[in-house]
Amino acid sequence: MIIYTHNDCLLKDNGSHHPERKERLNSILESIRGIKEYKIDFKEPILAEMKTISLVHPIAHINNIFSLIPKKGLINVEKEPYADTILCPNSKNAILRSCGAGISAADDIIKNDNKKIFCAVRPPGHHAETVRANGFCFINNVAVTARYLQKIYNLNKIAIIDFDVHHGNGTQEIFYKDESIVYGSIHEYPLFPGTGSKVENGIGNIFNAPIKSGTCGKNYLKIFENQILSPINKFKPEIILISAGFDAHKRDPLANINLESSDFFEITKMIVELSNIHCKGRVISFLEGGYDLIALTEGIKEHLNALNSI
């Protein structure tokens, strides 16, 4: 199992009491280092280059974000009521490493025929739209990786599966009218960011499965299989990218879905089985949300166990 991560991602500071904090990544890495059942290979990602990021985000937009980075203290890049997407003096390299993890993973999975890679990075990315940073996200890591795979390795059909409890409005917006990319998201609805209804279906390439507050694991898995995996199976992707959020856990403070830690094994197992049918087993997974440290570390272990098991 290959894990891409970097110390730069630990230097991103969002201030006290912010849910997206460095302790999330610290606890994940500590948990992963405790895995003895199989070999973990930690690798450091590159700093993403502007020409690669510009496959998704205009360079002027990214330069504007970086121009706002303070020399000291913190600055919000959004207006109220969502003024929680924050820049600190160490933001630039954290953002570029997080994006670079996907690029490094893409090179690794294609050139070296590695099958399953997890990017343990922050800040997350799936809320970042083409020209809008929001929801703790600045660059859409999974979207840039998808475009990179298409441009550099000529992959024609890519599936992005998002099981973060919040809808990935950024990923949906970027690929809303792109028949070469399918995006499937299962998420609590209504909940931030307010998008992700079933009628938002792009050109038939967007599959949203909004679920109600209180949904349990059994019902979640059934909906996930029928409304997300079934249409993606018909699409027959060449690789699967995962926006892996662990905030649908019953312990998470920012949502109201009642998954157990073991449910993340079942979710991931179903994705891996699909990848084995269509993608030669190729999966790149990106850390997104998950804000209770116990739930996060348990969920990550289940996720990695499933990625490694088949």
C-alpha cells in the first residue's frame, strides 16, 4: 500500500477550534504507522506546477489566492456566513503538496503499475470550483489529477466517487458537461454546500444520491450500490478516483449520518471490486473530510484494509 503525504500539509493552520486542523492528519498518520498486517510505503509528493493546476483552474485565479496569503496571522477568503476557508503563512506549499500528491500518485499508478494509492493530505479539495475557493478547499485535487491523467496518459474515461458526507460542489461544477468524466456523490441533503440534488445530472454524467439525516449503514450501502456504483459500472471507467471523506460516521460533529467504522470497509470494497472489473484495479483515493479523530482514524484503517484486501 502506497501513501503519499508530506510535512507541509501539517503546517496549514486554520486557527483554534477550526474543524479542519492538523491533528486530523497527525492522527491518521499515527494510525497508519501502526498497521502491521501489510507493508505501508510512505512517499513524498511533488509540489504541483501551475501548468498542471491550470488544466482545471485559471492561473490568474490561483495567483490571486496565493497573493492573499498573509505574512503572519490568518485571513478568510470567503464572506460570511461561510468565512472558514482560511489562509496562513504556510498555506502555499500545503496547497501545492496536496494537489501534487494526486499527480505523483497518477505517475506512480501508470508508470509503475501500482494499483491502490491513498493521498493523506490537507487541505482537502472537492469543494473548490473552477474560480472559487470554498469549504476549506482551494485547489480541486481530484479534478486536477483527472485532467492530468487524461492529458499525460490519454485515459479517456475516468470515474470520481465521492463518499464525503458533504456534496462535492466543486467537482460537480468542473465536470458538469464533460462526458469523459462521471461523478458520483452520496451525501447528506440538505447540508452544506446545499448542492447535490438528484436533478443535478449534468449531461447524464453526474449521479447524485442525496440521503436523509439519520441514515444508517445498511440503507446507505444499498443506496450507494444502486445509485452510484450501478451507473458507473455501465460507464466502464479506466481508473477510479475517490474523494474519501469520513464525516458520514455517527461520531462526526458536522453531519448526521450514522455509519459505523466498518461501513467504510464495505464502501471501499465495493469500489475496489468495480475497479477490478473495469480498471485493472487502479484506484487513487484522496482524503477529504472527517472531523472526529476517533472516527477518522478508524475509518481510514477500514478504507486502507479494503483497498489492500482485493
